[in-house]
Amino acid sequence: MLKTGWMWNSAAVVLASVLSGALPAAAEKLEDQLVIATTGGLMGNTLAKYFYDPFQKAKNVEIVPVAIEVPDQWARAKAMQRTGKVEFDIVTATGPDLVGRTDMLEKIDCAKLPNVQKFGVSDACQPYGVARTTGGMLITYNTETFKNKAPKTWADFWDVKQFPGPRGLPDTGDSDWWVPVAALLADGVKPEQLFPLDINRAYKKLDEIRPNVAVWWKTGDQVQQIMRSREVIMAMSYSGRALAVVKEGVPVSMSWDQAIRDTGYMAVLKGAPDLKAAMAYLDFFYASSDAHVPFMRAVNYATASKSAIELLKPEERKLYATSPENYEKLVKPDFAWIGEHRNDLRERWMAWLTR
């Protein structure tokens, strides 16, 4: 059963309140439990192996993982905060969540997370979240179909004369802005000029590619399967799912050119009962570069540890989003704009897709 109260006596609480303003999270006395809500399966098991278990041993804090899909997580978190019985400490957040759900999240003092500052990429720490994994929504293509010339950009994805064959696009997650962004890039808009999105222009471009989209995939497993089976010869895919297929020996490759940055964040729920332990964990996550390398290999996504990526050989490093040569290519979304227009984006997407 998850606890919702503090485990310290009153004297300890007074002492902690005196010291909290002066000490980094790692130096404060911590609660004896930390509840982390994240997806289960491979991600949850790998986090436990390389981060949860070491944190428990180092800090004597029991981590209680809760396997839950992100939409359900937010629904439960809202209910918890409404009743005042918050049980989750750390939750999983996307970039738009860090803008659109600030009323639900604790603000993070990045200056008090020295390991994140030292070992993370420059923007690993945000006011309401710390980067956990980073990938990209990128072009995955069949290398046997395109032996002589490979598609690289979204303009190539749209070019069905030079690169003929069925395409796959997502109808899941943040597809309501991922796909329009790709359409605008295909239409010649420069990454730095994408926002505010010209939605009418995007959907005019989407009308062009629609007859060539054979699959609107809904899960990561599905996008892997359609690449294996050659149901499509080119797809927008999560980079981690594409890398998994590459590792299987399937003749596919990835293009990081104009990949749309896709970062998963660790955020702390407002009212978290184990606030100090939560902040300590965010910093601990970046403490060991050696833990990041096997974690990345297992989940097929990069962390935002710049020291870990440097431990990889160049031929392996290029497979991950945060390698220097790939990171500078990523299209960085304007999450403030996306968050402000989220309902309109979703309504336009659903109206177009179902017409």
C-alpha cells in the first residue's frame, strides 16, 4: 500500500525545513520511500535494474514502481490531487506536459541537481522536468528497396516519384502535431520557422501524401511489424522502435535529418509525499555514466547524459539521438505554442483523418 504521509518526527521536520534552502537535494535527509509511475515492461524492468536498485542501495530509500500508461497516469494524478491524497511522486511527462500541466507539477531548481548540471546535455533540466530518454520521430526506410539512393528528409518522404512505395504514418501519441510538422518541413519550411504552425498549409501538404499512406500505425509494435513485413517501405517511426528492427537484422535504416525531437521527462507531482527523495533520484539518475550505456542499449533510446554517449564507439553512437552529429539535426518543437493550441490541433487531426 502506498503511503501518503511523512515518516519523520516533528523535530526532524523542523531541522529539514531549516536546511532545505541551503542544501542540494542529494544532501538532505530523505524519506524512506519513493513512488515512481512509469510504463512497465522493458522500460520499467530496465529502469529498475540500472537506476531503481542502485538508488535504493545508495540512499536507503525503497522505490515503489507503478506500471501505468501515461494517459491513465494523468487521470489518476488529477483524482489524487483533487482529493488531497497524492501517492505518486515521480511521473512520466512529455514536452507538452511540462507546459500544459504546470499546475500539477513541482517546480525544479536545476541548480540543486549538480549531477544533471555536470553530466546532462545543456537542456536536460527544465523548470518542470528532467529528461529521461530522448529519441526522434524519424524516417525509417527499407535499404533493399532504396539501394542506390536513400530517402533522407521529409521532402523525400513526400516524393513518391523518386521514392515510390507505400508509407506508414502514426495515428497515436502526439501525431496531431508530429505529422503536420513533417508536412511543413516537406513543403520547405525551415525548422526554425515552423512555429507558429501554418495548419492550413500543413494539411494541404498532407492531402498530397494521403493516397500513399498504406498504414496509420497505432503502436510501437505495429510500426516495427510493418517494416519487417514490408507492408510499407518507408515510415515515420519512433527512433527506438526503428533501432530495434535494425538490431534484428531487418534491412532497414534510419535518417536523423529533420527528426522531430521526442523526449520523455521525469516530473515530480505537486503534493508528492516524498519530495526530497524524488529530487534526489532525479539527480542520482545522472550520477553514473556507466549505468546509462547498458540502459540505452537495452531500451534503444538515448538518455540526456553527454558523458555516457561519449563512451560509445562512433558507429554505435550515431544510432542515438543525443550523439552530437544527430542532436544538432533534431527539430525542437515549441511546446508552449503546442500546449496553447492542443485542443485545436487534436480536433483538426481527427477531422482530417476520419473524413
